[in-house]
Amino acid sequence: MQKKVYAVRVGRTCGLFTNWPECQKQVAGFPGARYKSFTSAQEALAWLAGSDVPHKEPAHPARPLVKPTRPRPAAVQMPLRPDSEQDFVIYTDGSCLRNPDGPGGWAAVIREVATGKVTELCDGSPSTTNNRMELSAAIAALRFPKSPAKVALYTDSQYLKNGITKWMSGWKRRSWKKADGQPVLNQDLWQELDALYSRHDVTFHWVKGHVGVELNERCDRLAKREAMHYR
């Protein structure tokens, strides 16, 4: 039986999920949840981007949660803007062969919507962490536009997406400390990313890694290739 891919457009976390229980966690009891099932990751991504690709509703009804849910931050509640309305569509990824303190690499694949031109950026480090590579990829990607732009950034890193859309405002209020009072890890990269994020109009999209999303897989290969240079 062909395995389904579930896409969540409006829910606790938006993106692709490879099984119904994970999808259900994002939509059950969530007001106005929007989600659908597909037979391929490409169709699911097209629907997330606003396409009218044919689809089927998930076979399992979303059961409401007993306890009420808190509203999401405004950055997460915003509907996804179709890729056609963006200036750039970007995929990023990071890799670390031994985490932490192993050789790592990062990559970004950038498509300029107006021209269709695709640019690939990648680099690596002899001693790093996977999270630092994920952040480095996003930083390089958002440095690329020469002027303020509308950007759709696709990542399989919850650390990157949640850091920007959920955690960063609290970190900044607490002078770059976490809720437990400990300093935020990778503060140097987060601060640089924050400045770039403020410059552009960025919509973050989370995608499940290794489910056949072409540009996500391309970033993964490039990042690992860069990491291998330091073995």
C-alpha cells in the first residue's frame, strides 16, 4: 500500500508529516486547522505553497483535545504565502558527521522567482555541531538577497524554525538567556540571523527530511559533501 504524506497548512506546526499520529498532534482541537493527505511529498509541498493540486482528506477524523490549546505566536499563525508571491524560495540544511565537535557542512539552494535562476551555496567546518550548521545555512541564504526581499525558507530543522518563530522574542527579553536562566547556545549565530530576519519578510516552512523533497535532498547531499572534506 502506498504510504501517505500529510501536509499541515494551519496547525500547531505547519509542514509535512509522514504518519497520521504526528499530523494529528498538530491539528486535533486546533481552531481552523487545515491539513490534507497526499501520495507524494511534491504534491504536498505544492498544496502548502497554494497550488490546487488534487488531494484527499485524511481518513482519520481529528479528535478534539480535552484541554484548551494556547494560541500560537503571530509569526506561526500567519497563512503561508504561495511561492509565486515570493522574491526568493530557499531550501537550507546542515550536517555534522559526529555531533558535537565533528566535521560539518551546510548548504542553501536559492531560486529567484522572477527569473528562475538557481544558486547553490555551501561550506563546512572541521569542528562544529549540527545546529550551528543549520543556522549557518540560513544566515548564508538570507545574506544572498542584495536588498530587502520576500523569502520562503524551507528547512527540516525544528531548532531553526522554532528558534525564530517561537523562542527568540523571549531570549531577547531575557538578554539572550533561556527560561532557566542559562545562556542561549549559538548566541552569535542567532543574533546574526535575527538581524537578517528583521531585514527581510521571511516565511519559515518546515519539511520532513528524507521523504523525497528534491531540493531538501539536494541540500542534504551538498552539506554532507562539505563535511566530508574535513575527514
